[in-house]
Amino acid sequence: MKKIFLIITLTLMHVGCGNPSVEYNPSGGSSHPEKVFTLFSDTTGVTMTNAPAIGSEITNNMSRAYVDLATFSQVRGQFSNSLATTLVFCRLEYSLDDGTNWDTLVSDFASNGVANGHAYSDWAEIPSAAKANVLVRAVIVGNGVLDPIIRHVRLGYH
């Protein structure tokens, strides 16, 4: 039974579907322990063809997950993409109505210019409306020409 569970778990982790996780990160860059919620993770990645300047959600709503931010005060985003450029951005949004309308949780933050490098935003206050059980998604912003491959997107909070 354990072998079957392990294989299924590893398969879900590899494709990044339905496997959000919360981790304790004591060196989260602040004086508070940081929890990290993985919205999307895939070693192969997802190609965002001609990522538009207005942004586009990761294919097939793969990054959507409910997160309860009721007792937390700050958030930050983290992501990586395949291109060595700072012209690719990530934005994290939240919805209070199951994805009909979206508001910004973490403003656009740039990749770090290193292919497959780990980029992260500054800490931001959680909007009062988002201090609830909210639906969160990742939006990738480009210049309409670049085709970044997104490897992971995470939401850090404390």
C-alpha cells in the first residue's frame, strides 16, 4: 500500500496538478516564520507562448488554489522561468467569488534575469478583503513575444 501511495504522490508532484503544500520556512527573509504555499510546480514547466503584457493565467487554471489568509498580515510571491531576462513578471491575484472577479494580492514582480533562477517579490500587506479563505491564481506577464517556461509559483505569507 505504501509503494502505491508513494508513486501516486510523486506523479502528482511531477506534473504539478492538485498538489499545493504548506511548508515551514524559518529563514523566510523576515523576523517571522514564513509559510510557503506552492501554487504550481513542474520540472518540465508550462510554456506561456507570447506571454501578453496584460498578463495571462497559467494554462488550464493549474495555479488556482484556495488559501485561508485570515490570520496573516503579509504576503510575497516567488516564481521561476526558463529565460535569462527581467522582462517576464508574475502577479498573484485573489478572488472572493470563485474566480468571477480578480484583485491583486501581489503586484507584478520581475524574474531575476537568470534562466531558471528563483525570483521573489517584496513583502506586501494582505488587503483586508483578502483576509479570508480566498481563491488565488498566478498570472504571467511578458511582452507579447517571449515564451517563458514557468517552473514554479509559490505564495509566501506570515
